[in-house]
Amino acid sequence: MNIKTTLQKIKAFITEPIRHEPVFFCLIPLFMFFSHFLYELPEEYASFFHYRNLLIFLSNSVFMSWLLSILIYWTHSKLLKILAYSVMIFLMAVDLFLYFNFQTIMSPWILLLLKETNIQESSEFLEHYLFTDESIICYIIVRVAIVLTCILEKINRKRLSLSRWAQWTTCLILVGFWVIGAYIFSWTARLPLLSSQIELDEWDGQHGGYARHNTPTNLLFSTLFLHASSQEHEYAIQSCFSALNHQATCSEKDSLNVIFIIGESFNKYHCPLYGYPINTTPHLCQEKEKGNLHVFTDAIAPYNLTSYAVKNICSTNSIADHETWFTKPSFMMLFKQAGFYVSLWSNQRIDSDLSSHDYALNSYLYDTRLIPLLYNEYNTKSFTYDLRMVQRFQQYRAKHPRQSHPLNLYVFHLLGQHSNAINRFPHESQFLYFSTDSIKRPDLHESQRQTIADYDNATRYNDKVIKSIMDYFHNTSAILVYLSDHGEVVYDYRNYVGRSHETKKSKEALRYQFEIPCFVWYSNRYEASHPEIVSAIKAAVDKPMSSDDISHTLLNMASIHTPYYHNDRDVLSDQFVVKPRIVQGNTDYDKQIR
Ligand SMILES: [Zn+2]
């Protein structure tokens, strides 16, 4: 067989279903992709790469449409064709309704809301949103789509006959879409094989950015994600209820404030406490100079995904002992059981953004069955900037001076340096410390240096946030632990910003994405009344630790006695045991980093 015949066979293989079903082949990707196109459309200027990405996203829909065209071409089934049109138009209609009314599209949150809505709530919802201007726009688009489909299908009943030239041109254009689309579809095809939340989270991090941009794949992902995370959350809730059968007590003699701050995307190599030459944390450095702050030099996060990292931080499980996060209770519950007043202030609490990661964490932290077990109080709204949340917390405290409660746990979950870091601090001159000139990286061009300057400004703002929490408690008996949920790459070793999800992790990926800043600060009063813990902290700063075990150290700092406390996981204990530190479920950090 010569090359010409082979090419003709390939051409026939690709174009034959399209020649038979040209209208179907063209309209289906349009219906699959239209809502995602609107959702991804930038509000203002977007770069060439943004529009290039939109074409890449579309290619997956084109390939899926080609697969469906083959099915219809082979089966000649009119019913199948009508069914495919109906499903795609329906999914588009749902997305458009959500997009125009709520600026969102299908996600696990939306499915959860649908699942938990009763008939009365549904009818009230429909009454409210059925005839809004936004809904009317949606109906008009759907109607146009249906009419267009009917007209074009009627005109094009006969097989499309194209000239030779037209056939080759169409084929060449399609081949680009076909090859890229087939490649992305190979990721989509793996999706039904994944069952746990972490697998789905990783798939989303690795491939979701390209593969999820069409209604059927997005619906499939949302359904699987909701199912997997609901199962884990159910186990987690059961684990908390089972823990009620065991007592937790506290032997603290003095009053005590334990403060735990979970940071976000803090790359420790952008912090002078770990040798960064730019002074991004002047307040923390000052506290270290005074001797009240101690830096843990060898802390890592077991995951670089917020949801999984934070759930493992909150749970008393230990990954080194092969325990999953949902099989053990949250440390906050044990504090509450031991008589602490527990207060959660999370700036990652859902307000309007209904993405899957926020879903996975928030649906657990704010589960209505867990709230009474875990907290005495929690914030109900989040804030654009972390300092505003801390100020709100201080105002709230001033307005609600409780009868002096001797034992308190305050957990703050910050937005920290979450991407895009430029959005994490107010753009006022007092917060714009660093510019491109501050970043001595001649290997980078100006816009890249600006990104680093933004990140460093966000880090300096974060320093102010933490300092304002310390100041609030510094006259009390207080101990504070800070750690970041994971790190972040900011052009540190390659032309990349964010976190990646490759299976084999390089030393650099481990260093910048999994190593985390972690430190302990205490007030003078705590130092005077807890000399043993203070000397244990000073002795522990270089011990290798993993953030999933931090709950055991917190329990020790608060003198809480519970069967869930394990001294071999607590860096402050003499019985602490160094164990393998496994990241992302498959990589031994200490072996790989050597
Ligand atoms: Zn995070």
C-alpha cells in the first residue's frame, strides 16, 4: 500500500462520518462548549494564549462530536441522533441558566444543592428565578439552538457532497482539532475509572484544566467528585461521632489561648526566616529576634492540594501509620470535648465561588451535623483580604465579650498567597513594597519579575496579618502555631507559577511545592508558665515533621489528654519517632530529596 492510498484511507476514515452528518458534527461541539466559552471569556483584555487555549478546549468537544457522528453513521439511528441533540441542548440550557443567573456553571456544589433541595425549596426557587431577565435570555438562546438545529437538519437531509479540494481542506483543518481533541479525550476516557477523591483531585489538577471544558465531561467529573467526597465525608462524620465515646480532658492550670493559623500557598524560599534575601516578613523576624518565635526548619505537607492538605491537618490521623484522614476525628472536636471554646475564622469559606476544591473542603468543615461537635463559633462570610477578616474577628470579640472563658482555641484559615497573589493585598501604596527592581533575577523578563514582586508583596501583607493576630493575644497566656497548607512555585526553578501534579516528582517540585514554612510563637506569660513545653519547642525545631501530625503537637501544647493523642507523632515529645514522609500518596520525600 503506497502513501497516497494510506492518506486517502485516513481521510475517508475521518471525513466519512462527517460527510454523512455535517450538521450534527458541527452543532454538537457548539452546544457542548458554548457555556464554557462564555464562562472562560475574559472580562477585559486577554492574551493570545487565552484564545489559543479556548481553541484547545474546543478540540475535545470536536473529537467527541466526531465519535458520536461515527455512532450515528454506523447505526443510522434517528433516535440516537435526537437523543444526543436533546441531551447536549439540555446540558447547555442548565449551564446557561446557572451562568446568567449566578455566574457559575455545573459543579459538585450545584449537584449537592440539587440533591439536598426538597420540593418546597425547589418550587420557591423556580418561582424566584424562572422568569428573571437572565432566565429569559437563556430561553431565547436555547430556542434559537433548537430552531437552528431543525432548519439545518431539514436543509441537509442529503449527504453532503464536497469537491475534492474542499474535502482535503476540511480534512486538514479537522486533523489539527482531531489530533489535539483525541489526545485530550484520552484523559477524559480515564475519568470513569477513578473512584477516590484524591484520584479525582489529581486528575483535575493534571488534566481538568483542558479536559473539563465541555458539558458532558464537566457533568461526569462533578458527579464522580460529589459521590467520592460524600463517601469520605460520611466516614469522617462517623469518626467524629465515634470519638464522643472517649473522654478528652485538659490539665491546664492557667487560662490559655491556643491559636492555630493555616496559611495558603506560602513558598518558604520567599521568607527571610528561611534565608530569602528580601525582607518579606519583618514582623516575624522581629519576633524571632525577641526570642518568642521559633522556626521549624524541616516541615513538609503531604499533599499540594488545599482540600486534602487541610483535611489531613485537621484530622488526628497519621499518613506514616497508613491512616486516612476520614478515619480519625478532627483535633478541633477534641479541644471542644476537653472544655475549650473553639472558634473558626476561615477566609476560604464559600461565598460565591463554587469550584470543586472549595466544595471538597467547605462541605466538610461546615457540615451541619459536624458544626455542633467542632465549634462554638465560626464566621459566616469571607473577606477579600485576610487582614479584614482578622479586624472583623477583633470587632466581633469586642462586641461579644463572653464571660471570661479560660480555655480557647482559635483557628484561622487564611487566603495567604493563593494564586493570583496580586489579588491578596489591597493595592494601596503602603502595601506595594516590592517592584520589578527589587527582584534580582536577570534571567527573567519584566512581567515574570512583576509576578514575583506581587507574590512577595502578598507575603509581606501576610506577615502583617499574622502580626495583628499575635498583637491581639500578646498580653494573655497564648501559644500560636502557623503552617502553610503547601508551597507554591513562583519561577523558582522553571518557567512556571503554581503547583503541578506529575506522578514522578523532581527534587525541585518537592522543595517548592511540598516544603512549608512552620513556626511557633508564644507570649511572655505562656513562656513563664510553661517552661517544659518552651524548652521542648527549642529542642524540636530541626526535627523532620509532616503537617498531618501537627494536631498531636497542638494537643500537647494545650495539655489535652485523649486516646487520640500519640506521642510518637508529636515533635515536642521525647517519644517522637521519625517515620517515612510520604507525599501525594506515592513519593518518599526524604529518599527523593537526597
Ligand atoms: Zn492551598
